[in-house]
Amino acid sequence: MTVQKLPIAKAINESLRKALDTDPKVLIMGEDVGKLGGVFRVTDGLQKDFGEDRVIDTPLAESGIIGTAIGLALRGYRPVAEIQFDGFVFPAYDQIVTQLAKMHARALGKIKMPVVIRIPYGGGIGAVEHHSESPEALFAHVAGLKIVSPSTASDAYWMMQQAIQSDDPVIFFEPKRRYWDKGEVNTEAIPGPLHRARVAREGSDLTLAAYGPMVKVCLEAAAAAEEEGRSLEVLDLRSMSPLDFETIQASAEKTRRLVVVHEAPVFFGSGAEIAARVTERCFYHLEAPVIRVGGYHSPYPPARLEDEYLPGLDRVLDAVDRSLAY
């Protein structure tokens, strides 16, 4: 058994390294991913070890990066394309939505699109707009795409492996402010399915459901609530599309209360779909309405204000109080 304690960024690096070493059809491409090793150094050392034909520094042209990745996938490759920051993805949105997401259906299933798009996302690093966005709902709405986000080093390692092996396009959102959080990674363990949610903490009074950067906040909220005699269950959703509604429903029916937490704005966010579906399926089990906690419906603020914008421990615990008050 091989167990290492790695930061999330290093776990992704090791996963990409394994994929490059295992399958000669795997390529990595993006702005500064080669010689620089990426702005967050996630691809550090890979070009040196695998060469410029496998780890490719591209021009600053996101539409071109994804268009090229689509062409490579049509020729049998498995490209892993990096979008340097979340807010930079929109020049490529046309290629992702009108081509990448639809080619499999357009070809009646005869064409596979094994493309992974890595996107560092979310705030918490003191950056300006276009560097701190959470656009996952814009992609989860598009049929033909799979959307995932790890919250631990182990998931970062294994979910990247599974995403690369998938024949469907996967948008891999990496919580950039968690890049340096360390966790144990067993590189020989056989993981569960890519799109299955995980119970990160058992509880009985209320369920907190989150993904990516907010899972840690929810675990901290559950620890704080325990001191007041409250037992909170924490679900790490891991996948936004498809959503593991069976696990969400089972937890909501068990605790009878659900709070959904994400960094993205609450308005038309992924929490809205979860709240609607749980209400449809579990109405007579619920003791309180589903409550959503997220960012505000406004452009991302300057760095000095992001602590006020991002949902933190106080806002999560306030939602818990409101739910338990019903």
C-alpha cells in the first residue's frame, strides 16, 4: 500500500504524471503549463520529464486550446486542457457548449470526446475578478458535460484519474484556495464511482451539502455545532453533473433538514436545483425548507471585500440556526 500526505496541487500533479506515464495518448495543454509548470505549479516538472510534445505550452487563446483539444480527441488522443483561471474560460465557452458537449449525441454515439478541462476556480486568494469566479452552474446546465470538483487530496488524485479515463468530456473544477491543504493519498486504493457523493461526517440533526472549497467550511461548522450539542451531517457532493440525488435524498430524509452551501451566487446556482429536487422527493420528510448559502448576485468584489462576499463559518451556522428553529 502506498500512502502519501500531499497537498491537493501535488496530488493532481502526481495523478497527471501517472496518466502521462500509463497512456501515451494522454496530452496536457494550456497557457504556461510547460516550462513554468502552471501559475499554481500544478503541472510542475511534467514537460521536463515527458517532453514538449506531451505537455504543450499554448498561445493565450482559450477558444483555440479547447478547439485543438476537440480535434485531438477526434484523432484518438485524451487531452487534458488547462484554463489558467476560472474567468478566462468564457472565450472557450462556445467551443465547449456547441461542439464539445454535443459531438457524441450529434454522431449518434459513434464519436467519443475524452477531453478533460481543468479550471482552478473560486475565491479566497485575494485576486481580482476573472481570477475568482465560480461558474460551475453555467456548465452543469449543459447536457453532454460532466462537472466535478474535489475537496480532498485523495479525491483530487483519483477523480483526475477517472476523469481522464472517461470517454465523456469532464470539466474538472479545482478549488484553488485549497491547493495547499494536505491529506492522505493512497495511490493503490480502488476508488468509488466518479459521480458518487461522500458522507464526510455523520450526523443526525441536519445535513450540510457542499462541494469543492466549501466542504472544509461545512466540516468546521459541524465541529462548532457539536460544541452546542448539535449533530450535523456533511455531504461532499463531489459531482455537480450528474448529481448523486440518491445519497442527497437519503441524508435529507434521515436528518429532515438540509442546507446547501457553495461559493457561487445563490441565484440560479446549483443549490437551487438540489433544493427543488429534494423538495419534490422529500417534502413530507422535511421539518424545514431547504436553505441555500452562497455568494451574492453581484460581480466578484475587490480583494478587500471578498471575506464579506464569500460564505464563511458565520453564514453557514446562521443558516443552521434558521433551519433548526422551524
